[in-house]
Amino acid sequence: MIKYILRRVGFLILTLFLVASITFFLMKLLPGTPFNNPKLPADQLAQLKAQYGLDKPVWQQYLNYLWGAVHGDFGTSYQFTGQKVSYLISSRLGPSLQLGAQAMVVGTLLGILLGALAAIRKNTWVDAVATIFAILGRSIPNFVFAALLQYFVAFKWGVLPVALWEDGFSSSVLPTIALAMAPLANTARFMRTEMVDVLSSDYIELARSKGDSQWQVVARHALRNSMIPVVTIIGPMAVDLMIGSMVVENIFAIPGIGEQFVKSITTNDYPVIMGLTIMYCFMLTVVILIVDILYGFIDPRIRLSGEAN
Amino acid sequence: MAASKHIAPDAFKLAHVAATEKEYIAAPALTFSQDAMRRLKQNKAAVISFWLLVIIFAAALLSLVITPHDPNAQNLNYTYLPPKWGDLNIPFFNGHENGIDMYARNQVPKGTYFLLGTDYLGRDLLSRILVGTRISLFIAVIATLFDLVVGVGYGIISGWNGGWIDTLMQRVIEIISSVPNLVVVILMLLVFKPGLKSIIVAIAVTSWITMARLIRAQTLKLKDQEFVLAAKTLGESSFQIALKHLVPNLSSTIIIQTMFTIPTAIFFEAFLSYIGIGLPAPTASLGTLLNDGQKALQTQPYLLIYPAIVIVVLMLAFNLLADGLRDAFDPRSAH
């Protein structure tokens, strides 16, 4: 197991290194410089370049960048003069993490509930409603859903704050719902398939013949066994959440890293884009690694096959 | 028991069945794909989705030839006109806003109607939705092509060759997929100029990954089977085996996965245009329409709601059809 984890961590570092390198050279490929004001005198331009380290040869810039990145220093933002990228990211990480965590918890829990209900009441109206819900959750783009929520719930009915991050928990409710739709739909669908499988297995039959009630069967045996594979889709769902947060944070004007990313794209703030790309990658690979290790602990069969590789 | 005793054994006699009749099979033998089509046709949601998609495709293609109005023609006298369906007085579709007839106020000549209203530049929303849908479908077709050519090709080569080639190709996939694919797309769009070409390049880089993975796993299973061995023994080249023996056996995976790629590609385009790095103005796409609609949401909600309905219906139809196809081609997954 330790060998497996070490191998995975090594691979994670290699991936991050490659991603950092690729983003760096992509950014170097971009035409023009951040200082393309024609009125800028040559000596000031040279001074600015020296200040940002852009006068050195590319390989030296690259090594500097990597060295900085290892120490959590991603350079200085072009858009906000003098602001460290690392500071910009860390100061905005809070709302994004809170939203992401809330959406993940709400989405998976409700999804498990909905999927389990659908499986237990298979081929009834409960199943139909749950299926429709899951399909709609997959089909409505989260930014459309967010915009509609904002219009109807916040603007028309005035129940919750329309935007911004100033009313504590209540301003996080609508964005969380908008973000949670995708994980909810995915989990519900996955859970239903698993649970239907489990409910028709021999050990459930045995539990029933022992005289367990439906509730006991579901709570003691079926639920737990069907929940194990759901762990595997947490990784892909984390990706969805990161992507979703970019637009949802934008729509609700939440000061998170998703909103910062979109803002930096529209203003060509390359250091911030690079920093955030690496950040997203890091979070994603770590989430997937944790999920894989967790899964190995829950289900020993996976651990064995992982080591055999 | 008692009754049976009274029946004499000679009350029974052998029925005469002709030998040919015994061998006769009433139901026609179905091939795998015929069987799948039969199952698909039983799935009402999938059938309705299929016809919905046909209609949407037809309408979008028709917009190449004719649209109700020029989708990019601006007319500042006609800005923000609500929907009006001729002289039919249907609520929400009678050209009134807050009780005022906006058509009369803006002195729109009689006989000029905008079925779904106009946007902030006086452009006809219906025409723009039609053109936008066409772009979304075009992107869907492109993504499908990459899925079929690159994804299937990559998967088969990786799985078939095995060894270091496989290891290398899988590491490449792992690295690409460890970055959220939208981040890859966004980086691509920064290097190239935003536009249809860049979106296509971006899709080319990311969209085929899942397909390649699935196809590789299937190829690994297939390549040890007897029919492949037989083909090898007969001296067929790897390329021939892939084309004649592997691809037909992979067809259900290919069909199902393609159907799941399409909604993702449509979502991609809409997402990119929505955050402002997709298609540049004035091109209409579902994403740009949603973006414009979002800006006017508080006063003219229909500008967001109609494109939203179109994209939701499109995604819904593709998802339902994909589910139906999966259940039809892979009955074990259906339950």
C-alpha cells in the first residue's frame, strides 16, 4: 500500500511539473507583451521588464518560474499592480472551497438518498420522478440553472440574496444549489444502478429470509454496499464542481478563484491564469489521489489489483 | 388423482407434426444490431428524443437557406421588442410589456413580427437561436469526428500494441486528463484567437480521452479472443484486423460513447461563449445568446429563457437518446 501511494505521489509531482512547463511555454508563445503601450519610453520598458524578470533568456525565466512555483510563488499579477499571485489565490480560496464543499456534500447526500429511493421503489412513480430529476440535472447547464435561480428565487421572490458574499451563509445557498445539481444527478443515477444490483443479490435474499424488514435490509446491507462504488465518481464530480464554480461564482459575484480565473482570462492576466491552472491541477490530482487511496481502504480488492500493476 | 383413473389410455393419440414444422422458427432471426434497434424502439423517451433531434437538425439546417429575419441585422428602432405572434392575442406572445404595446410604441410597421422578440440591438431572437443551434450542432459533429477518428484510433493502437507503446500512450492520457479539460480549452483559446477554429482545436485536444480509454479496455479484452487469433493465423495485417474484426465488435461502445460526447461538446461551446472567450460578436451561438440574455435578465427575461429552453431540450434529447442507446446495445446495464 505504501509503495502504491508513493508511486502515485511521484506521478502526481511529474504531472504537475509537466503542466507547469506546458502552461509556461504556452504563455511564452502568446504574441505581444503585457506592456504594449506604445507611449512607453524604451528605458521605462526595459525597467519594467527587468522588474518582472522578462529581460532574462527564456530558459532562465522558466527555471525561475519553476523554482518559485515549488515555493508557492507564482509571480506578480499584471492586472493588479504589485499583487502577488499567491496572495490573490489564497485570499480567494475560502469562498470557493466553502461553496465546493457544500455543493459536494449536499449533492452526494441528496443523490444517494434519491438514487436509493428510486432503486427501492423501482418502476414506480418515485423511480420516475427521481429519474427525471437526474436527467434534468445532467441536461441543464449549471450556468443556465444559476441564472434562472437568481432571477426567480432571489430577484422575483426576494427570498435569498441576489448576489455577492456579504450575508454569510444565506448568500451561499443559491450558488450551492446551482453547483450541487450536477453531483446530485450523477450520484443519483449511479446509486440507483448499484442499489438495484445489490438488492437482487444473494445476501439480500438471505437477509430477507432471516426475517429482516425492508428497512433493516436497506439500512444494514444494501445502502452500505451500494455506496462503496459511489466513491469512485467523486473525482470526476470534483472536476465538474471546479468548472461549474467558474461561471456560478461569476453569476453570483462571489469573490472566489473561479471568478478570478474568468476575470483574468478576459484581462489577459497571464501570471494569474498560470498560477490558477496549476492550482486547479493540484487540487484535482490530490482529490483523485485521496479518493483512490480511500477506495483502497474501503474495498481491499482494489488495493490488491493496484499493487499488482 | 381420482379422476385420472377413469381416463382410458387409448383416449390419447399421437398428434401428427410434420418434420419441417418442427424445425420452423416463427420469429425471424435478428442480428445484434436489429435486436438493439428493436429494444431502442420500445423506449419511448429515446424515440421522442430522436424525432425531436431530427426536427431541431432540420430547423437548424434550414436556417442556412432561410431565417425569419437576418440574424445579424441590427435595427436600433426595434430594440427589446417582446415576442409577438401575428395578431393572435396570446399572453406573453402579444407584443405587450407591462401592459404597453411595444410594437405600436416603436412604430413597427404592421405585418412585421418577431416571434421570440428582439435583443438589445434589435436583432430577431428566433433567427439567432436557429443560427446558434446550427453552430452548436456543427461543434457536436466535429467533436463526434474527433471521437471516432482520434479516440477510437488511439484506443485501438494503445490496446493492440501493448508494451511500452501502451504505457507511454496511457501516461499521455493520464496527464491530459489530470488537468480539468476546460482549463486545457481555455489555455488553447488564449494562445489562438477566440473563435470557431480555436474551439475546434480545443475540442480536438480534449474530447476523445474518454473514448480512447474505453476503446483500449475493450481492445485488451478482444485481442485475446479466438476470432482475432484466427485472423492473425490467416495472415491478415494488424490494420485489417482492426478494421474488420475489432471495430465491428467495438461498435456499441463507440455509438454509446459518441452520444455522451455530443452533449459535452455542446455544453463546452455554450460555456466558453458564455464566459466570453468562445465565439466573438456578432456571431450567434447558444452560449453568446445566453450571455446576452443574462445581461438583460431583470427586464427582458425571455431573452435568456428561450435560448435556455433550446439548449436544455437539445441536451435532454441527446442524453435521453444516449441512455436509450446504451440500454439497447448493452442490455445488461439497463436493469
